[in-house]
Amino acid sequence: MAAAALVAVVGSLSMLAQHLGQSWQSSWPAYDDYFSASDSVFSWGRWLLGDISEPTFYKHELASLGLCVGAFFAWLAAYRGSRWQGFPIAYGSGLWPWILAASTLSLLLNQLLWGWTLTNTGNWQPTFVVFVSLPAATVLLLGRGWRVAMLGAVMGPLLVTPLALLLINYLCIPMGWPAVIGGVGAMALGSVTAFYLYRVFRGAIAVWVRLPVKPHEMLLEQGPRHEARFGAGWTVRRILADFSESQFYGNEWAGLGLIVGVLLAVALNPLGPAYGSLLLPQILVGQAMTSAIGTILWRRKWMEKGWYPTYVPVVSVVPACVIDLGGSPEVIILSACAGALIGPPLASWVSEHLPSDFHPYIGNMLSMALSTLTIILWLRGVLGM
């Protein structure tokens, strides 16, 4: 009941926000203003901030700021030992500031190296991929410090972004596949390459970052192995936390901040978030629904393992299907159910079969690619699209 109530609340608030946004004239920029605005510095800043929330398909500066404010609150509460901290941010590693630093530096370097693709095409390009992939995973593998952060920040634009540009522009677009398939595929392939290089040059890296890196020490555990209770309150908190898992935060305050930010964005201008598609309410409802189904369906896995990738369809299957096939109830319900059923166990299985010095998020990325492609092709056939 609690999960259903949360889905209903999220859906009602998103529709109310969009109605408000359509009922008044707002001067807040729309998505298309990224490419048509005369103030290139302002547009660049908006695009950079938007990259932080793009994994959830929101692509909006207010959503990104909400996420960061919520994450900072969770980190500060954890630092002070407050009971209000929620799920331990960044899996209880204490590395959230370094994850944020590495990911943000990587975004800046990414713009320097690949920002020309936006100028040349005048269209969307996957510049966000470094914020939710290799830089953060490098910090979780190797630990704190500016040298580790810089290593991850540099490797992201060198290995992940070029693969994303190639896969999306020369595979996904010609084949008519959602761009998320190429994006997460690039994250997985680029990270596999980086982790192999970390293994080959382990000694040099250990000296340079000043850490005693060994193969069995490179994999961070996924935080506490149990909760006091797995009842209605835990379920609601877990659904909210799933919204921030792609950034490696995994905290309900961060997820709540992200949702509040995107609701404010759509209230100010419905053509701002979700690429100006006007599908933000449908995306949000589907995301909350698939997380709720997955959390309930795989609750036993959460209890046994301490962590389970129920967030996989939240940032892949459902929003990709809604953007591609529209926001009809059939698309939302079928994609939410299929994503929750297929995505998490596939991700878990792949992650469990990775080498111990490869971060398990690779399995999540591969599951996103495979489950999104499979489900969207199935839905096109079922719905005759």
C-alpha cells in the first residue's frame, strides 16, 4: 500500500506541476534553448548542470541541483552521525565528496574534449556519460584523494565518451534503438578497458595514488548487510533512493531532492525537462512504479545481499520506452513490469561473474542495455508500433 501511495503521489504532483506550468507564461528556458540561445556561456552552464540529472532522462539544471542538495544533506547527516541520514550515501564508503569531485572534474574535461560535438551538430550528444560511470567507480575502487579523483576524471573522457558517441551516432540512431543502449554500453566497455589497465599497471597506480592497491582490495563492499526492518517505511525510502543510484549515491534524500527539483522545473516550464517532450509525468510515474515493483518483488534479495540493483529499469527501460513509444498506460505498465522482472536479476548475475577487481556496476550497465533493447523491441511488436 505504501508503495502504491508513493506512486500515486508522485504521479499526482507531476501532473499538477505540468498543469501549472502550462497555465502561466514562464521565462525559464526550454530544452530547445540549449541550442538556440544567444548566450552561449549560460547555455553551456545549463547543459553542464543538466548532465548530472540526465541519467534519469530529466536533463535539467534544477533537477541536478535538487539531487546535489539532497545528497549533501545526507552526507552531512552521516558525518554527524544523525539518524536522519537515511541509507548510507555512497554505500557507507565515506567517499561521496570524492565521487562528486571526480565526476564533476570529468564533466568539465569532457566538455573541453568533446564539447565541439554539440557545436558541430547543434543537437544532443551523450556528454553526461562520464558523470555516472568510470570516474565514480574509480574512486570506489581506489579510495579517496585528488590523485585518484584526477585519474578517474581523465579516464572517463578518454575511454567512455568516444565510445558513446560512436555507438549512439553510428549504431543506435541508424538501427532506431534508444540512445541509452549506446550510452550504457559505452560505460560498460570503457570501464572494462580501464579496469583492465588498472590491473596491468597496478603497481604504478599504487605508487602514484599512494595506496596499497591489491586485487582483492579493489572491490568495495556494498555497505551494510541488513536493515532493522523491511517494512512499508523501508520500501518507500528504497524507491526514493533508487532515483539516485545511477550517480552512485543510493540515498533517499538525494532521490527526493532530484524529484522535487524536476517537479519545480516542469512547473516553471513544461518544455524544459525530459528533452521538452512533455512526458515528464508519465516518465516519473513509470519510474516510481518499476522501482516499487522491483523493490517488493526482490525484497528477499535485498535482505540476503544487503543491496540489489532494482534501480536498473528506473534509469533505462521505462524512460526509454516512454520517450520512444509514448506515455500511454500500456507502455508505462508493461515497461515497468517487464523492467522490474528482467533488469535486476540480469544485472546481479552479470556482476557476480565479473573479476574481483572490476566494479560490479558494469553488470548493471550491461543489463540496462540488454533489457532495454529486448523490452522495447517486444513492446513495439505487442503494441504494433
